[in-house]
Amino acid sequence: MTAPQHLTSPQGRTLAFHRHAGKGPGVVFLGGFKSDMNGTKALFLHDWAAQQGRAFLRFDYSGHGESSGDFLDGSIGDWADDAMAAISALTEGPQVLVGSSMGGWIALLVARAMPERVAALVGIAAAPDFTEDGMWGNADEAQRKALMRDGQIALPSDYSDEPYIITRRLIEDGRKQLVLRDALELPFPVRLLQGSDDTDVPVSVALRLFDHATSPDLRLTLVKGADHRFSTPQCLKLVTTTLEALEV
């Protein structure tokens, strides 16, 4: 695997990335919480875009993968800033944003801040507002008090033996980035892909986003039996056929 290139963001963070040139609109992959640009979906889309001759960008948020910083110092706002810095510096013209899990929330923040740079948005188990509705909402009173007192708590992970460390800053900054409380105008095609067996981001979240957002062309596809990873061959194929069918 080739070594990544690096970009210094306006905030002084060093972001690792891979990209290749091609026809537009380019595709930008936005990964999930604690994931990186070498995950299954990112690499699958990288190869697909190369075969299609499409411009493509994948990168690591600060504190993730090969980028600078400590994960525990980061927040949704920081990672959205990273995404906007990468899109601004490394792409040209409107892009198709593909956001997986937390990356779906990041994509919505990018779209809200710079809609002129978004040609379309594809959410894969998109998780808007999850720090508030999931992490904080599911915490009991003792956990909330410990988080506020100690600055962090540990929550079990379904994907690793290591627990998730949730910081007070992550929760408090997340409240400044919420997208499901106020009007969410998305003036471009939006495709939401969601597995029925997703226990991390349940179908109710996809339905809430579907009902809440305003778009001239918004569609939700439910895949029976698919889980949060959405990485089976059938699911990956659905992502690329969805991209190919977009009229952008």
C-alpha cells in the first residue's frame, strides 16, 4: 500500500489522505467514529472510483488513523473542520459525499456549511446527533455524573475488547453540532442506506433524518438483515450502484 500524503489544516492539524484524479463530480469518503481511511468501505470505494475513472478522496480525521492528534482530544466539530479543510484543499467543484455512521453526520455538517461544494450525499447508516441521542441519552444518572466530574467515562464496544472512552468535550461540543433540531436544507440528491439489523444506529434514526431533512430528491433504502458494518458484498455493491445511479 502506498504511503499517504499529508495536508496541514487551517487549525494546524496534519491530515493523512489518499486521492486520485478523475472525472467529476468527485467522491469523498467520510469514515465513522474511531475508523480510518483503510477500512473495508473506504478501500472498496477507492478501487471502484479508480475503475470508473472518478476522482476520489479518503482521509483520516485528526486523532484517527495516520493523522496527527490524540483521539480523546477530538470532537465532532474538529472532525467536521477536518473534512471541510480536506474538501476545500484537495478537491475541485461539487463533490459526492459518502458518509458512514458518524461520517454521515459529518457530511451533513459539511453540507450545511458549504452546500455549494456538495453535488449529492450518500449516508450509510448515518448517525446524526449520536453523541446526544445515543451516548448521553443512553447513559444513566451515575454515568452522567461521572462524565461531568471526571471528564470521561468508558463504555463497552461491540467492535473491540477495548472500551470506548467518551469525553465530556465530545458530548458538549456535539451539542453545538446537532442537525436534527433545526431546519436541515439539503439542496441536492440524498440517498440514505440503512440495515434493518443495525443495533448501533437503529432504523428509527434513518427515519427521523428522512422525515426531518428537506431535499428535492431524498430516498431511503432499507436492507433487510444488514448490520451496522454494511460491508457484505451485497451491501458494498448497493453503495456503488447507488452512486452510479445518481444524476449529478
